[in-house]
Amino acid sequence: MVTTWSPLTTAFNTRPEKRINFTKNEVGLFGIPELTSHEGFYVLKEKAIFKTDDLIEEATSPARTRKMVMIFDELSDTLCKVADLSEFVRLTHPAVNYCSAAEDACITISGIVEKLNTHKTLYNALKTVVDDGDTFETTDVDKHVAKLFLFDFEQSGIHLEEAARQRVVFLNDCILQQGQRFMAGAVNPRRIARSILPVAILPFFPSDGDNILVSGLYADSANNIARESAYRLFLYPDAEQERLLSEMLKCRHELATVCGFPTYAHRALKASTVETPEMVDMFLDALNEQLQPRAAKDFAIMQKMKTSECGSNVPLAAWDTPYYTSCLKRKYLQASASEFSPYFSLGACMEGLNLLMNRLFGINLKNVEMEPGETWSYDIYKLAVVHETEGLLGFIYCDLFERQGKPNQDCHFTIQGGKVLPDGSFQNPIVVVMLNLSQPRWSGPTLLTPSMVDNLFHEMGHAMHSMLARTEYQHVTGTRCSTDFAEVPSVLMEYFANDPRVIRSFAKHFQTQEPMPEEMLERLCTSKHLFASSETQLQVFYSALDQVYHGDHNLHRENTTATLRMVQEKYYGLPYVENTAWQLRFSHLVGYGAKYYSYLISKAIASWIWQTYFEQDPFSRNQGEKYRRGCLAYGGGIPSRLLVSNFLGRDINPTNLTSSLINEIDNCAERLKYMDDHFR
């Protein structure tokens, strides 16, 4: 065992052990006294109900003694503390009784929210303040947050006549049910009778009696026939999926028009960074125009690879791009991803994050020993986020290892949002970062692949956004901002994770502490930028399709596949494959409705911030402080378009957003050329 690692590295490189508690009283989940048992959820929800009633009475009283927005934020905080905690426990706790009690609390809080959404007196009290001003002096932030609360109210149609409001409730319910069924259908395997398929492709797929099952695209298969067969079979049109998608889009369009919006996209983009679908369309068109010749070069390289492999000029198709991208990546790496893993022990990666946070913000991540009963599983770590002069900023619980029943996704949960309390003190944020890494072996620590390192940095970007946003109101703290800005800090962290200077600071062999060899490091960083143009063009295509589906409903009234073909011809460099319906497997249409573009906007803004502030020196304390004070600190307390424009000193428009991405792509192309010239 190497003993020269830092305490943080040693903690995360040590196998977590179950501890038996003989003496101490349990403190409850997250240190909440009521949650020493699952029955505490019943206490928490009852307290929330009573406090909600008191706050409603205060907000609607003619004799209230504080700003309306403060009352609403306390109301929001009261409900969110129970709802967010319950949702997390419901999804992740291994004990059935905790999950059931948490689910019951979720349902109760949802019921309270539904009642609030129909509370006309409460709505009118808030609307009067938004329209006419409060009787107390208010700031621009107060006014902005009050408008956000009002918009949340009006999402349920409370401002409409009763018949229209009931229609909104009905449509929301339809959209929810259709979306859930569509998502389930999107991942269902395709079952096909063996007798109707060519004998040559049968060995590629598992059998189920007289049928074969196709459960994915086989995108990494080295066999061209297997890739093509899987693509055509898995994406074959499905009448029920088509009906569900068409009905959901129809209901969304009606919902928007009932609420006074031209399209669902207009409704979804209100209060976003780009603000309107027209702005998104201009951005996608401008980016597409710049990408087309660059993506064509990517596809030409892939075509040469396919021709060389197949021995004839077989045209490049949509099922080929993931395979040839991975082939070229392996060629650049000259190693499998797992051969980099010894340099990326979990402890080393956490120390890398700690080093970066310290250099940029003067922050240390300190592993804290937990009290009995504080966590839901024995293998959780708790980080105290401590500033060198400001002290404790919050806590990050790290739930990093896979276990049975745990959701198989990397994500960030807010358990408690930061806010200023009535006595002037600050309610520190509490968050959970969740990954699904393998448990450490007895012989050594958990080792991460390069893509896992990216995911860790990404999720820690969300967590640090929550820690560093020092907002007056929890309704707009940290990641509680517009969708197309919420991903900016986490995407920016991926730029740090891909920079050789940052990786060099922590990538050390877990047994010898030898740094990663320089050539190996350069190849790793360069490999992450292969075929950036064609990959970005694919995201433009997905984003444009999402916008069209949620735009003018007449464009896809009959069939969503016809729309897919039309959009693909305009925005993607490879042709549509006949008798396929890729969109019927695109589950993001449910969760991201009209907001899938957010990935590209977030990447454009993150790239812009990186090029402006950190590309020259990724460890600059001066630039880190500017980023913290000028961007992260506000959360969603300032309209995100204004926030980004002020921070970057330039207007958020299609030209500037496109330039940041194209500059990055061209710089990557130069770097690839350099690598070719010097290492081949």
C-alpha cells in the first residue's frame, strides 16, 4: 500500500467498510433527526403541511410584514426540502420501508403543489405584487424571482377561465401518460420471427423461441452486416410508438395554445438563455452552415476506412459512424481505454478535483467521517466544501459505487438548496453526486476509464455550482436555473478534465505514483476530439428535429417520420435510411421537449468561457474568482441571457455562439494535424 498519497486520495482509494455502532445514537439520514427510521417521513410531511398553511395565510394577509417573494421562497423551500429528499430516497435507498415512506411523502407533496396551483387567492396576491409592485422596497432580483414564481403558477393555467384551466389539467395528464408509455416503448427490444429473416443475419442476435431479439444498434460491432441489420430492425417503424408520439406532440401543441403561446417551443423556451425558438433556429442554421464542409471531411475519412475494410466502395451509412469513430480513437490511443485506468484511481481523480478547486477558488474538499444512520448505504463518502476564508460552504455526499437496485445513471441531486435565512445567516446547500463505479477490489482501488473521469468531473461541476451559488433565494440557487444554462458549469468542467495540464496534475499510477507518460497523455487528450464536426452536426440534427416537432404542428400532422426525413436532409450529412423511424427510439423527446438544443447552447457557452478565461491557464486563481463571482454566484437569480452577456462582455447571439464552437473544432483539427506530424 502506497502511503504517500494525500488523506483525500487515501480515503477514496480505500475500500469502504461496514461499521457496527455500539455506543452512539443514530442521527438520521443526512443528519435529519426525524429520519432515524422510515416513519420520520410522515413527521416531515406533516410539518411541511402545517408550515405551508401558515405561509399561505401570511402571503394572503393584508397585514403581512415582509416581501411577498420572501414568503414564496420560504414556501418553496419548505416543500422542496421534503420533495427533493423524498425523491432521492425513493430512488436510491436499499430498504423497501424507506422507499415506500419516501414515495408516500412525494405523493403528499405533489398533492399540496396541485392544490397551491389552484389557489386563486394566493395567485392573485402574487400577481398584484408582480404587476403593481410590492408595498416593501424590492430589488431587481426580487422582481425576477417573483416573475419566475408567477410563471410557475401559470404553467397550470390558473390565470385562465375555469373550462380552459380544466383543459390544461387534462392535457398535462395526457402528456404525462403518453410520455411514460412512449419512453417504455423506446427501449423495448424488437421481436422478429426467425422465418422471415435471411439466414446470414440470424447468428448476430439472441433467440427467443421462434423469434430473435434485437435490443440495440450494435454500433460497436466490427461486422458491417450486423450493424446494418440491427439498425434496420431495431429502428423499423412501430405503429403504436408513432401514435403515442403524435398524440403527445398534439397535446403539447394544444396545451401551449390554450396557455396563450404560438407553439409548445415558445412555452418551453420562455425564461431560457436563448428566450425564443426563433433564436434557436438561427443558431442551428448558422452552426449547420459552418459545420457542413467540416463534417463532410469527417465522413470522407470514415468512407476511406470503410472502403479499406470492406474491400469495395460500400457507401458510408448512419450505422457506421460510432464504429469508425471508436476505431480511429483506438488507433490514436494505441491502447484500450482500460490501459489508462491505472493512472485514474478514484482517489487520484478526487485529489485532482480538490487541487483544481483549491487553485481556482481557494476551496478544499475534506472527507468527513459520518455519524451512525447518516447515510443510506455503508459505501458513501461525505465531503465538506471549505473555503480558505469563508469557512464551510456546504456538503457533497458521494454515492459512487454500483449496487443492486440503484439507478444506473450518473447524476446530481439537490437535497437542500442554499439561501439567506431570516436571521441573516446562510442555509448551506447539501447535494448528492451519484455514479455507478465498480466497488474497489481487495487488491487495489477503483480505477476509472477516461470517460468515467469525464463523468465524474461533469457531475462535480453541478455540485460545485450548488456550493458556490450564494443566492438570497433557494428557488434560484445553483442548478435551479434555465435548462440551457444549468449544464454550462458541468460541461466547462469537462474542458478541465480534457486538458493535459490538469490531467498531468493528478494522473499517477495507483501502485507506483509514476505520472502518466507524456506521449500517452497527449494521445488521450487528442483522441477526445476526433470527428468533432460530424458529432456536433449530429447534435444539430437532433436539436432541429426536436424544435420542428414542437413548433408548427402542421408540419408533422400526418407522420413524424416524414418530418424526420425532411430535417435530416437539411441538417445531417448522411442520408435517411428507408423504412426506419429513429425518432420512435428518441426518449429525450419526452424529458427535453423543445429543449434538446440546450446541450449545444451549454457547450457553446462553456467553450466560450473556456477560451476567454481558462485556455491560457486552467489554474488561474484570478480567472477562477471572476468566474465564481461573475457567473456561478448568481445561480438563476439573474436572467441567464443577461448573466452570460455580462460575464462574457458580448451579446448572446447566433454568430457569437457559433464562433465559439467552430473555433474549438478548428483548433482541435490543428491539434490532430500536429499529432499526425509528430507521433506517426
